Amino acid sequence: MATANMASTDGGANHGTGKLEFSLDVPFPSSREAAIALRSLSPDREPRKGGISKELTVSGSTLSLRWSADEARILRVSVNSFLDHLLLVVETMEMFGPPVSP
């Protein structure tokens, strides 16, 4: 399913807002699989009301994520938690095989 080629950029502190930013692109074999991953991962909201935001989008067969946080610790916990969920989604898709068109 998803390959291990994840491109990430850590822009450090955004000088305009003072927030830390991190982005990640996860390629999938097809746009349908990327959309399935997006739908599976989108409902998870950050438990903390402030200090962090996360944006998920799909472009073609790539799932893109962007985090913005006030503190490095909050950013690290959010990214680690998301990666755990992403791994579960990818392993589940691999177990059931490629999606069948409706």
C-alpha cells in the first residue's frame, strides 16, 4: 500500500506567527487508497483545544499533512499519535487488499 517514502519538512518556527510547523507527504499506490486513508484519519481531532492545528488533504495519490503548534512537545505528541494511526490504516488496507471500485 503506502510506501515508506515519506517526505517531511520541518520549517521550524514560522517567523510570521511564531508557531512550529511540520508537514508530511505520504504517497499511496492510487488516489482511491489515499482518499480512504484521508477519510479514516480525518475524524481524529486533537484532544487539546488550543496550541495545535492539523490539516489533511489529498492530491492525486498523495496524502498531505500539515501541523502547526505553539510548543515542540505538543507537536511531537500529535505527530507520533498520527503516525501510529496511519500505520494501522495502512496495515488494514494491506490485509484486505486493494479497494474494489464500486
